[in-house]
Amino acid sequence: MKRSLTAREWILLAVLAVVALVSAYVTLFYLPTTARREAALQETQLCRTQIESALLRVEEKRGMERELAEIFARDPDPLSLAPYDNLHPVMMELHHILDGTVDYSLSFGSVDAEESIVRRSISLNFTSGSYQGARDVLWQLHNSAYRCMLDSVSISMDQTGEGAVSVNSTIVFFEYR
């Protein structure tokens, strides 16, 4: 059964061959190349994002370095965190600051030592002869040689009218472990 192909069949065969070649080209070359190109573009975008992030971090670091340089220019020996178990020097500092008050009492809370920064909480009650004296004591506590935070400060005037001022406060000292 040999018969020759008609012109129409040759044209259909040629169209089929062209479709097969185009399909093979798209499947074997175009789609993988496009996928690799898209992956490369995404990777390039990721790299650009990482570079921008790194540049922002570098700029923040330079800003912090400038701030530190300014701090050290103003005060060559800024406060740092004292080492852990610094209770004796803190007590000496508190006694020195509270020496000018009429009376004072200290109550030590628990030490929060869950992380590398230890927080030592001290309840502080003192009576001063005047509002200015109480303010000076609080200012000295704030500017203490050891890092601390004044918390829940309440000030009350004496009812007798003698000018005595009572201060109840919590002070938290920070230490490094």
C-alpha cells in the first residue's frame, strides 16, 4: 500500500513538524531558560534587599558610634553596669546620699537574675526637712554612681505644717552577671 501523499497532506505534515519543533523548543529551551531567568531576577532582588538592609544597619551603627563619641567627649567616664553582687558599694552609696535626711528605711526585694542583667529592687522610705531636700535626694539617687531606675515615687507633705516631706519609692539597681 504505497501511495504518494497529496499536497494537502504534505502541508499538514509540515505544519505538524513545525508545531512539534516549536513545542520541543518551548519545552526544552524556552521554559527552563525563563524559569532560570525569573529565579535569577528574584535572587537579584533578594540580594538588593539584603544590601539595603546591610546599608541601613551600617548607617545605624555609624549613628551609634557618633552618639558614643559624643557621650565620651562630654563625659569620658560614663556610667556602666556594675558587676553582680554589688550590694556593699550600693549600700555605701545609699548611706552617703540618705545621710542628709531626717530618717530613712530600706527594704530589699527579691533579686531578678533570670538574664544577664540582674535587677535588685529596694523599697526606700525617707523623710526630709523640706521639699527641696527631698528633691535633692531623689536627684542624687538618679545620678548615682551605679545604674538605677526610680520607680513608683510618691511624695507627701507632713500634716503638722512643719515642712517635713515623706517620700516612698522603689529604686531598682542594675548589675551585670
